[in-house]
Amino acid sequence: MKKGVVISLSIVAILIAIVAYRFLSTKQAKTEVYVPTVETAHVENKDIVLYTSQIATVEAAESVHIYPQMSGEILTLNKKLGDRVEQGEELASIKADTLEGLKIQMDQARIGMQDAQTNYTRTKALFDAAGVSQQVLDQAASASENAKLAYTAAKTQYDIQKSYSVIKAPIAGTVEKVGIEVHNIVSPQVEAFIVTADGGLTAKFGITSDSKEVLNVGDEVTIKATGGDVKAHISEISNTISATTGLYDVKAGIDEGANLSVNSKVKVSLIDKQAQGVKVIPISAVNFSKEKPYIYLYKDGKAVKTEVEIGIYDSDFAELKSELGAEDEVITTWSSELYDGAEVAKKQQ
């Protein structure tokens, strides 16, 4: 009986020891705190450049819209769509009644000048023979001079109008449009031809006010063409918004050698926003609470929640506008265990 009691007491002692061990182990486990390991980065200075794309229309670098300089009937039409023309080459001619009238006036003025000159010659001979007075000679000379001036004026007017009766190409290039036909009645308000200059091409597109703030004449843009990327340089930026597109019109001269056709559509890649030499932090460090950005700074083994102001950002970095410096370390690793004042372990680099 004594032996049974001893065995029972031994079993009880073992059970008490097991329970005590488990209790102490559980208590110790509950007191252990999980400390997340985080990665950090210092505030640094970089450029952030954001790009955007716009659809552009390829145009000739120089395109001239040609209008008749007088009204009348198209008498001849010498060029058709797609024809090559040289500067000064005749494109069409106009028959105008006004020109006929001016020719009659010029011919009459020439006859009057000849008659006045003949009269002066005769009067001068008579004067030399003492047959007429000085006054009569002076009157004949004056009449001759006035007749010359009248003829010169009539001829000048006729020559001007005659030059208007011929439509010429002001530049060398290709005929892109013919807006008239033989026997059409035209006027200075009718567009007769469009001639595009040889060689150069221009991309025309629109930009937003943000892009206008950072783009300048001479800046390079990239055209995404079928045969590969093509470079172009901005040649013109409008200062007024287009009523049609709501954007600022831009022209960029396309580098030579581009295999593009007039009126084709291409995609242009250009700067939308940029910040140069600004303080930046990794975009992974930025969190938001009710649309307000904040970060966690690493200080003495703790995470310190800090509200910040950020500017533009790309896929890697965000512009930092808050008063932080190069000595500050930001936590770039997200963890659900992070909160203001949380203990953290910095991952060794």
C-alpha cells in the first residue's frame, strides 16, 4: 500500500511539472514581440521626367496656298495633282475683261505720247526758225512730258494686271491640290492650288498647358513610326489654345531621311512634366491616408510616421517637397506591422 501511494505521488509530481512548464512556456511566448525587418533609403536628388503621347499629322515643312490675284475665266491649266513644279513656273492663266480694257487705255496713251512728241518736234523746229514764241514751245514740251507720264502709268497698270493673269508657283515643290478647272470663273477668294515644298516634313500636334510649361522651341521629340522611331525638333509653339482641340498647337520639324508621307498620322512621344535636381524618395515609401501622403522614417530602431508633400512621380521615385534631408532614412518596405512608434529591424545592406 505504501508502494502504491509513492507511485501516485510521483505521477502527480510529474503532471504538476508538465503543467508548470507549459504555463511558463506560454507566458514567455506571449511576452515575445514580433519586430518586422524593413529596408530603408536616404533622401537624394534626381531628375524626374514624365512623358506623354499625342497623335500628330505629318505635313510638308512649307506649304503654300495659291489664290488668283484677279477675277476672270481660267484660260489654261498647266498642272495637275501630284505634278512637280519649279519656282516661277506657270500653273494656269486667266482671261479677264479688265485686262483688255487696260490694254486699250495703254495703246491710246502710247498714241497720245507719240502725237505729243511729234507736235513738240515740229514746234521746236518752228521756234528755231523764229516761227513760234517761247511760250508755245514750252506748252508743247509740257504736253509731251505729260503724255509720256500718262503712257508710263497706263503701261505700269497693264503690266501689273497682266502679271496677275498668270498664276505661278511661288516655290518649287509638288502640287498637292488643284481647285480650279478650265473655263471656271475665279476670283481672289478662290483657292486655286496648294504646293508643298520639296524635302522637309513637319509633325503638327497639340499639347496641354503642363507640357507647354516645360517644352521649348528646339526641344527634341520622338515620332513612333512604322519603320522605327524618328526624331523631330520643335519649331513652333502657339501661345493660344486651339478652339477645335483645346490644346496648344505645336509644329516639329522631322529629321531628314524619315519615311513618312504627307497627311499620315503618327504618335509623338514628348515631355509632359519634369522636375530637375529635386529631392526624391522611392515611390514604394509613400503611403496614403484619406488621400494625404505620409511616410515612415527610420529613427533609432523605430518607425516614425511623418506626413509629407509630394510633387510629380514616376514608377520609381516621387518628388519630395517636405523639409527632409540626405541624412533622413525612409522605410521603403510595406508591412501591416508598421505604425507610428513601432519597433523595426533594419535590413543589412
